Amino acid sequence: NAGVTQTPKFRILKIGQSMTLQCTQDMNHNYMYWYRQDPGMGLKLIYYSVGAGITDKGEVPNGYNVSRSTTEDFPLRLELAAPSQTSVYFCASSYPGTEFSGYTFGSGTRLTVV
Amino acid sequence: GNSVTQMEGPVTLSEEAFLTINCTYTATGYPSLFWYVQYPGEGLQLLLKATKADDKGSNKGFEATYRKETTSFHLEKGSVQVSDSAVYFCALSDLQGAQKLVFGQGTRLTINP
């Protein structure tokens, strides 16, 4: 029962560098999400996907890109890292339907941009 | 749009004290309401949920009742333990489209022995 797996757990980037945060789920969930968590600010939705080949912007998409080529994987790409992107990033997934029971979250990626 | 407001933290209590963390929401229609807990260094875990008015969600001694008349979903526990120290998030989903969750800002709870 792996659930939602995120890698890496920690990363330090220099300004202007690029990286991809990986997210994989093994629960056959259709819906997947990326959130960022800033201190005292709760979680803000970056991007989400309702199935393979379908992605859409959330509340704070600028500076990020995503793709969803398979049901299992939903990577988040940072093209030109900026200090404002220092945050903890959480991937989550859920199964659609009338008995929606919330998300399953990964353990997070702590990113520092210096 | 939809929003969630939680009581400001941090909250510090002694073991066996009574806990209340306030949560109010703004939403159109009839959202589902959730409480998530985040232990240090971990992701968020679903603690409890309620899907319609007057529903009571409960888990691990925590309870919350969906009050539509006051648009509230306050989290309560009768006797807290040191192991309850964590950050607690209230959230809602209108279940439309992608079932996006909107979170409150979180409340950090510390229980002293």
C-alpha cells in the first residue's frame, strides 16, 4: 500500500535552475492535485488533473507546469526557480464519485530556492 | 468563491484539557467539510468528515458537527494527549468538477504533559 509517493523529500535549488517534482499514486485514482504550503497560509492549489491527458490551473499556477501522461504519474515542473517558490509541495489524489472521502496526500517535498 | 477561516494559533494546552478549534466557511450550495491533521514532517491525513447538515464526523476521540445555520465545523476533543500535538486544517469541497479542496490556514496545537 504505497499510496501517493513524492520524490525528492528535500531539495535546494539556485535561482534560475529547473527541476521536476515527481508524484506517483498506485490507487488508480483519476484525480490528482499539486498544492504548496507556506507557513501560516494553509495550502494553495497549483494545478490539478481529472485524468490522463487533462490538466488545469489552480489558484497559484505561475512559474509551474504539469503533465499527466498516465493515470499514475503527475510531475510538477519548475522552469526558472525563484525565491518565492521556496515552500513545501504536496501531491494528492482522489477518486471521483458520490462517496468522495477526501484526498490521499504524499509526504511532501521541501524546496528551498537560494 | 469558497473560503475557510480557522481560529488563529498557536494553541497550547495541558494534557487532558478540552480542545476546541473553530472553523467557519463560506460556500455556495452544500459543501462537504473535512478536518485534516499534519504531524511533524509528514503529509496531511484525513481526520474526519461530514457531508451534510447536522452530520457529526468523529475519529480518534475528535468530533465535529456540520452546522449549516452558523456555517461552522468546529473541532472538539474532550481530553487531549501529548500525541495530539500537530497542525489541524479545516477544508471544504463543493464536490463540483474536480472536487477541489479549499483549506483554512491551519492551527498549530501543542499539548504539554
